[in-house]
Amino acid sequence: AQKITQTQPGMFVQEKEAVTLDCTYDTSDPSYGLFWYKQPSSGEMIFLIYQGSYDQQNATEGRYSLNFQKARKSANLVISASQLGDSAMYFCAISNDYKLSFGAGTTVTVRA
Amino acid sequence: GAGVSQSPSNKVTEKGKDVELRCDPISGHTALYWYRQRLGQGLEFLIYFQGNSAPDKSGLPSDRFSAERTGESVSTLTIQRTQQEDSAVYLCASSRDRDTDTQYFGPGTRLTVL
């Protein structure tokens, strides 16, 4: 079974600054995928970024980057140049085969 | 193209009634998933479809829950004899195929059982 741990229930960040959201995972499978999703107050789950377990380079997608440390089983999300619209809940998830297992989420509040 | 759609967006029902939740996946996506999200929590996997077969129903919480899918299209999640603990947001997702393909989510159906 896979498990995701997000230890930060909530974070505040100043507009235009960067923020790092922690995610550690536990799996015995050699092949897996790591995902980050954003869930604003409207409730939709928005895909942000993906990292495959065999990918050599850290994934990047616009202002989102993933700090993947495989040996430490860590997949932290970095949001650069925060914007007010980044205020939302952020979920880390791991996929093996097809099922996604989600962490408890981190609420990010961006301050003007 | 169009994303995943779900209906209704909100459903309020009385305890003991049956409800049906509908999901329209992205066109061409063969894999479809249902998840449940209780207030303030992460998502729990319920069931997975590959085409119209459901290889994994392990997440369905009880035999009151069932789901079906027509071909590689619409899926319906049915909850019979609803209970208050069924109150949650039910999210549907689809992906091009299984494995580690990205899952794209619909807006969810917020179910409230009174």
C-alpha cells in the first residue's frame, strides 16, 4: 500500500514570494507516479505537476516545480512568485497502477 | 476539449433515500475513477473502471454503493438507503489509460444527507 504524508496543515506566504509544500511518501513499488493537485474553494481538483519515479530530472511546469528526492521519498512542491489566486488547498498524491492515494492536504493563503 | 463533467453539482436528500450521481469523462479516456472527499480531508478511492469493466471495487465502503459505466462513456454511482455519514463530495476523474497517466477531475457532486 502507498501512503502520503503532508505535515503542514496550513501556510501563509507573502505575494510574490516562493513557498515550499512538503510531501513524503511510502511505497514498496519500484515504479510510481507523484502528482500535485490544487483545490480552490470552488472544490475542483486542478492538476498541477507530475513526477515519474524513474525521471532523472525534477519536473517543472511554469511557476510550479517539484523537488524530488527519491532516496528520501520526498516530493516537495515549490510555487514561485506567489499570486493571490494561488490561495487554495494543495494535495500530494501517489499513483501505482491506477489508484491515487492522497495526503491530507496543505492550505496555502497568499497575503497581499 | 471539454473536461470531466458531473451532475448534479449539489444533492440534498433524506436519510434512507437512494441517489444517483453521474459522471461524463473526457472523450477518449478509457479509465474512469470515483473518489469521495469528506469535509476537510483528502480523497478516498472508491472504484476504477477500465472501459465498462470495474477491476477494482475495493474502495466502495459498503454494499449500498454501486457503480456502472456504459462503454467508455458515462458512469453512474448509486448510493442506496443513504446515511448521514455518506455526506461528502463525490469526485469523478478520467485518464487516457491506466498506469500513471494523469487523472483529470470533474467539479464534484456535493451530497448532503439530512
